[in-house]
Amino acid sequence: MNAEITLPLRQQNSNILRLATAQALAGANAVVFYTTGAIVGNSIAPDSTLATLPLTIFVLGMAACILPLGAFARRHGRRAAFLLGTGTGVITGLAAALAVVIGSFSLFCLAAFMGGAYAAVGLSFRFAATDGVGKERRARALSLVMGGGVAAGVIGPMLVTGTMDLWPPHTFAVTFIAQALVAAISALVLSGVKSAEPVAQNKAGAAGRPLAEIIRQPGFARVVFTGAVAYMVMNFLMTAAPLAMHMHGISQEASNLGIQWHVIAMYAPGFFTGGLISRFGASRVAAAGLVITALSVLAGLAGTEIGHYWVSLILLGVGWNFGFTGASAQIVDFHRPEEKTQVQSLNDFIVFGVMIIGSFSSGALLHLFGWNAVLWGSLVPVIVALLTLISIKKRG
């Protein structure tokens, strides 16, 4: 088995800072797509029921690319995978801008797929923060990188609001060009991340346990399921919310601001979630996240004014942070150093795979039955996941 290497404290802090910055920039790219994707799709799709298809394909890109990227990172190192992902992010913005200019729905969907690949790499930053870090500091390192995404809640909506009308015949075209520039800046930041172990050791070291053996570990399936539900429900509601606000006569600027506060709420708790996990345990923090997510649904069901959407989206962001960070903090306890990229990639593959269902079904539910149907539909998996955590806690 490969021995785990602990980096010098200064290098740990440098890595965390760079990864947190990259998290902010990658998050901004995702915010741009979530804020504009359904609206652009609605304007150029051949059928209005396909409006959220680009966002579904965005998630599909995350799911389809996470395992190959994990294998690439295992062979060539995390930093090489990061640079590959950010390069894809640059292409995403340029392709999306061209799609808007020429009115090509298929090209926009292709850009969405590549954007999903970049987002998949961005989410691996949280696990990379735990490389070379002592066990007692991992939860905090992971949550601090998640906290770096707070800036995404500012940068993303600002990109949209400040650039969407700069090319009047082609709304959002300049936005996607700006998105490509942000991805390029992220590549520069990530180039300074140092690995906890040389790539050669990954190639020559022990292959680790069979994946089936790792999956059968007590609690592994529960942890993955909790993280998957936390992310799926967040994506389920966030995908439909901008279009629902548009349908209820809420301005694009107000919608952008709602998404901005949602993203801030997703990442701001990261500055203290690690401390909560250390004090109360990751499982309890994840359960609290599911409860807060349920409260966000109730806030949404209370009405369709701007305030209802904003409160719902803010609670949804906090619930996601607690649920997803709590689950992610537990994943690192299930693998050895030589197994990390394989296990972490499998976890995210399952999470993104479940998200595909939520992303596509939210658009159909919104068009066929309205916003309340989307809200009620999100409660089912939240309740199931919460009951699973409670039942296991009682058995324990």
C-alpha cells in the first residue's frame, strides 16, 4: 500500500488557497450556464419543452466525464486533469457564444456537455484539498475550498448582468465569451497546485482493493446516497427556478440576483461547515442539510413572489452545502491513498448520474404542471434520504 504523504503546512495552505480560488472561478462558469441555459434554450430550441435540455446535458457531461477524468488524474496527476478541464471550460464559452450568434440549439447543447466536463473537474477540487493534509484537518480543508465558491455567487451573476446586453442582436453572446476568459484565468491559478505524491508513485504503487470490496464497506452506500440526493434536489430546483421566475413575470435582473444569493448560500457555510463536522459529526451535518432543503421547498410553496423565490433559493443553497459537504467529508474515510481518485470519481459519477434524472424531469414538470409540482416532486427523495439516515442511526 502506498504510504500517505503529508505536505508542509505552507504548501497545504497554498494549495487550499489556489483550489478555493479555482472553485470560485469554476463555480462562476456553472452559474452562468444555470442562469442563462434554460432561457437561451427556450429561445432557440425547436420545442419549448426542450428548454432545460441544455442543463440536463450539462449534468450529463459531468456524469460522462468524471470517470475518464478520474482515470486521467490517476495516471497523469490531478494538476494535469485540472488543466485539461479548464481548457474544456474555455472551449465551452466560445462554443456557447457561437451557438447564440448563429441560433444553433445543437451547438449550444454540445457546449453544455463540455461545460459539464469542466464542472466535474471543478467539483474534484474539494477532494484535492485533502491531499497531503493530516486527517484531523481534512474536513476543514474540504469545506474551505467549498467556501471559496462564495465568490462564484458574485462573479457569475455579475458576468451575466454586466455583459448580456453588450451585443444587442445576440443576448448572452458576450457573457459566454467572458465565461471562457474566466476559465483561462482558472488554468493559471491551478498551475501552481503541488501534488502530495509524484505521479510515478501512482503508476507503480499498489492498485488498491477491488472496487466491489470498497463499495461493500458498511455505510458507504448511505454516504453516497445522501450526497446524491443533496445535489440532485438542489439541481432539480435550481434548473427550473430561473425559467419559473421568468414565467411568473419576474425580471431577468431579479432572477440573476436570486441565483446570486443562492450560490453564495451554497458556498458561504463552507467557512464553518468543517468546524461543525468536527464538533457534531459529518452524518448529523448531512441530516441537517436535508432538513434545511425541505424547509426551502416549503418556502417555495408559500407563493411565487420574488421574496418566496429568494428565500427558497437561499435555504436550498445552505441545505446543499450541509448535505453535500457532510457526505463528501465521509467519503475520504472509505479509501486508501492509492484508491482516492477511483473512489472519489465513482462517488461523483453516481451523484451526477442521479442529477441527470432530476435535471430533465424538472423542466418537464415545470412546463406540464407548474412550479409547485417541481417543489412537491423534490420532497420525495429528501424524505427518503432523511429516513435512511435516521433508521441507520437508530440501528447503530
